[in-house]
Amino acid sequence: MNATDKLSETEKLMAQADLRKLVLRYSVPTIIGMLVNALYNVVDRFWVGRLPGETGLYGLTGIGLCMSQMVLALGFSQLSGVGAASRISIALGVGDRKRAEQILGNALTLCLITATASTILQYVFATQILMLIGADEHTLPYATDYLNIVLAGCFVQITGLALNHCIRSTGNPKRFASTQVLGAVVNAVLDPVLIYGFHMGIKGAAYATVASQILSAAWVISYYFHDNSTLHFRLPNLRLKPEIVRQIVSIGSAAFFTQVMGSVTWVFANRTLKRYGDLEYLGGGTIAITAATVIQSVNTLVTMPVIGINQGMQPIIGFNFGMKNYERAKKAFWWAMIYATVVCVAGFVLIQTRAPSLIHIFNDDDGLVAMGVSGLKIMLCTISLAGVYLLAPVFFQAIGRAKLSIVLIMLRQAALIIPLLIVMPTFFGLNGVWMAQPISDVTITIVSVILLKREFRIFKKINAEKAGDNQTA
């Protein structure tokens, strides 16, 4: 019996289907899901930013100040979810479904522990963190109102996101995407109702976010109780096994560090924006933080399709790597990178030609628009390279090379951006803050290409040795 005869129909697709079409088939649902999911924060910012007078401006800044904590929560979900998803894909690739269910059970327990710890710690130090980031007497009340409510949903958010990654790893991108669509649609509907209809302001945006996260988590968990689910929860698998936890964390730590360093960078960037914004403009520090919040929203809308492609390619690469079909794993990455680059080039053109319109979506303040347009064009001038530097770490995660993934992440977030945020503003003022990201992007793209070429040479060598062994036999 051929080894592929033992595979399910989904697994046969990952092992045999045309990769050009397969990567699209797996990516399109996750792209839709990620784009809709991006609306969680973007929609909040849109409706809050449209509130009249200073309420809209300070409220928009308040949400931006909460980003570091929200990103940190996302990191804890990825520690369990991304790590487990990669290991599950590889386990299914070698036909070990029992092992895949053990990984799923351990991921759930690990997720519950980290979610509880994260929620408690962030509640205790919420005000101190906001002040550290750059909140002042105008923006702190808005940030506190939003964050205290959103943290109440942190537990279900982390759990739901982590388990949804595991759904994706089984080759079910539609269910993965439907979860994100459900939450984002509920959030988008509730936002204007609670913010304006019930006159709850920024608190309404926070309550809408929590409600959508609860529904999403419930929808995710229900999947594992269906008869047609590839994997199921089994009580014995909930007991943590050190070996499985190490495997999950070894891969998930790359995604976790991405979010942690993103959170740290966001804190550092906000403090730098506050300082140089106040130096160059009267009260410009708050405007600069608000501009960065808007720029980050635009960046999210462009890069979320790339993250969707990332998540679409991951189970294909992981499965074929598990089957020792290295050439197919490499080709899946190439097609994913081509699609991602097309998206990013389109985003670059949109940003450079329609920057004022993009800023006006969120707020019409003249100072914000002027500062935002300048920052947007500079900060995202290298967005077309994201198809390389965002996909490379995930490729290394998918093949179990977590250390290389972490190297790329730490290099971009810590070794490059933070030093650049210290050095560049001393020469270029506020523009130096915007310049830090594109310089980092170019550098990390070069390093990513070097590491990818080295890995592909290893693949080629293994294939050559395999071919030689077959001829000898």
C-alpha cells in the first residue's frame, strides 16, 4: 500500500494538489478572516475618532495607548496556538493523529494558564503601563476606560485565538476564517450602537470588542465537539506533558516574541513620539501618538492579507516537511511569497497616492492629517518588502526551526528598530521616528533572503542524497 493511500482527502490535497492553486485555496479564507479580524481595532478607532471635538482625538489616542497590552494578549495566544498548530501539522503529516490530539489538549491547558496570568498582571499594572507609554492627564481617562473593559475579555480572547490556530493546522481554513468573520461582524455592528445609540463613548467600543470575543471563542470551542472534526478534546490529553509543552513553546515562542517585542517597540515608539512631537509642535506629542495609531491601522489593513497567506501556507509547509517532501514545502513558500508581494505592492501604491484620504477616514483634525500624511508615506515606504520579511519567520516556524524564526524577529524588533528610534530622531527629529521602520525592513529583508537561501541549499542536499540512495537500491 502506498503511504498516501492512508491519508484523508484533506491530507491528500496538501500532499498532491497543484501548489499554485492550493496555497490560494488555503490562503483566501484566512485572508478574508484576517482582514475582517483587523476591523476589530480599526472599527473601534474609526467610530471613536468620529466622536465630536477633543473626545474623538483623545479617545483615538487612548485606544492607541492600549495597543501594547492588546498586542501582548495576542502574543500569549500565539505562544500556545501557533506552536501547537505547527506541531499538529507535522504530526498529521506523519499520520500520528493520537499525537496531534495530545498536542491539542496540552495547548488548551497551557493557554488557560497563560491567559489567567496575563489578565491578572495587566489589571494590576494597567495605569502604570499607560503612564509609561505616554498617557497624560488628557488621554489617561480614555485609555483607562477602554483598557479595563477590554482586559475583562482577555481570557476568552487568548483561548479562542489559540484554539482557532489549531483548527487551521488540520486543513480547515474556512472554519478558521469563519470564527474571525463572526467576531468582527458582531464588533462592527455593536460599535455604533453602543458608542452612539447608548451614548457610551469609548466604553461602548470596549464592550463591543469583549462581546465579539466571547462569541468567537464559543464558536471555536464548539468545533472540537463535532463528529466531523479532525481532532477532539480528550480529558487525559489535558494533563501537561513536559516534552509536548517544550515542543509547543519552542515553536510558539517565535510568534510570542514577535508580539512581545512589538509591544515593547510600541511603548518605546510612543515615548519617542511624545518627546519629539512636543519639541517640534505645541502639544504635538499627543498628535504624534494619534498619527502613529492611524498609521498602524493602515499598516494592519495592508499586512493582514499577508498574515492570512502566512497562515494559509503554514499547514501545507508543515505537512509536507513532516512527510519529508522538502521540495514541495519550498515551492509552497515561493507561491505564498509571490502572492504576498503582489498584495504589498498594491498597498504601497495606495499609501503613496491616497495618504490624505486614508488619514481623513479616522479624524479630520488638520494637525493630525498633516503629521499623519508625512509619517504614513515615510514609515510604510518599504511595505512592498513585507512579503519576504513577514513570511520568512513563519516558514522557519513551520519546519520546526524556531531559533531562526526568533533570530529574525528579535533582529527586526529589538536589534534594529529600538536602536534606530534612539539614533534617528537626534538627527532628523520627528521624521527620524518614522524612518526607523523602513531602515529596519530593508535590513531584515536582506538577512531573511540569506537565511532562506541557506535553508533551501540544505533541502537540495537532502534531496540529492535521497536520490543517490534510491539509485543505489
